Amino acid sequence: MTDQTAVCRRLVGRTAVITGAGSGIGLATARRLASEGANVVCADIDEAAGKKAADEVGGVFVKVDVTDSDEVEALYKTAFDTYGSVDIAFNNAGISPPDDDSILTTGLDAWRRVQEVNLTSVYLCCKHALPYMQRQGKGSIINTASFVAVMGAATSQISYTASKGGVLSMSRELGVQFAREGIRVNALCPGPVNTPLLKELFAKDPERAARRLVHVPVGRFAEPEEIASAVAFLASDDSSFVNAAEFLVDGGIAGAYVTPV
């Protein structure tokens, strides 16, 4: 992995709104987009983590429950009122709780909670970001889906998988619908990423981690900065003809049948 942030300045003067900016992929992306010149609005339900991220990148923090339409609407209004535009929306907030497991054991409350945070939030973020981009005649929306949106797993997290499939389908539809208004919408599909969420999950169950790792052709999980690099590309004009895409950043998982030994 090479660090290109010192030479890339593709986002100078643009405003990027990032949900789930307090940790993991969101935090790495806030750092990356800020390094490329973007004004970054860090949104998170965790006030301490979100404020710390915003302070680090010289941006603005907004505490937001991404399942609440009024709060999401206020998030984009704050971005516009502060910086004068909404150019990039990285709709990244999501959860993967332990009670989301096999369909045979996952309760309805767990199902609904994951759908609300992972799918409904993306719907709300797109709904409230799009009008600003329509008025500008340009914008890039990047929605965090997952490689599980294009593959099946016997180690199921059924609501998470279904929610990410929904994000992928919604992103594709929005990308097609708004393409001629200068707005691109893409679904970022990361493989397993070395984030606090993944570390916590696998620390409790090393066997589960090993079972997943064997399917990654490159032999390791992604680092958050590698996913942030993909977001920066999709946010920039370098990806001007990438739209309505499932953008896989998965170390080759989706292309593999048998991995190297």
C-alpha cells in the first residue's frame, strides 16, 4: 500500500458529508478527503468520536441519528449553510450486531434495527443530499454496500447481507435516474476491513475470523485507508464516467473459486 495523499489534490473547495465519520472507514475517509482539499462534515451518533474526527481534519461535526429523517435533513442543511455546497455524500454509517446471524436465529427486532441503520439511513441521506446536487448540477454519492451484496455466505448475517443488497440496488437505480443531471451514484463494496467493528467480532471468535480469511486471495483483510482511497477516487473527477456501479474493493474475493495456499 502506498500513500498518495501528498500528491492528490482533487477535491479542493468541495464539501464532503461523511456519516459514520468517527471511526473505521469513515474516519480514514475523512482524513483522506480533507488531505485532498475537501471541506469535511463529520456526522456520527457518537459525539466524542465524531467531534474528535472533525477537529483532526479541520471540519465540522454534526451529531446525527441516521435513521431520523429530520436529523439527516438538518445534516445536509448544515453542510450547505457552512460551506455553500454539497458535492460529495459518503453514506457510510452501518452496524453489524452479534444478534444478526442465521435467519433461523435472528429475531425480528434485530432484523429491523439493522435494516434501519444500514438501508433506511442510506435512503434518507440520498433523499436529502440529492436536491442540493440537483441545484448545483453536479455531485457524487458513494453508498457503502459490501462484497456480501454480490456473494452468498454460509456464515450468515442475514439482515446485514440483505441491507447491503438493498444499498447496491438503490445506488444503481439512483445512478441511472440522476445521471443526466450531473450526479453520479455508486455503491462501494468493500471486502472485510480491519476496523474496530471487525476486530471486536473476530477477537471473540478467532475460528470465525480464520474461516473468512482463507477466502481472501491476497491473504489479509483490507486496511481502512485502502477503502478511503477508493472513496476519494469515486468522489473525484477521475471517476467521471463511473456511475451506477458496484465498485468492489475486496482483494479478489468475489473473483475467487480456489485461493492460493
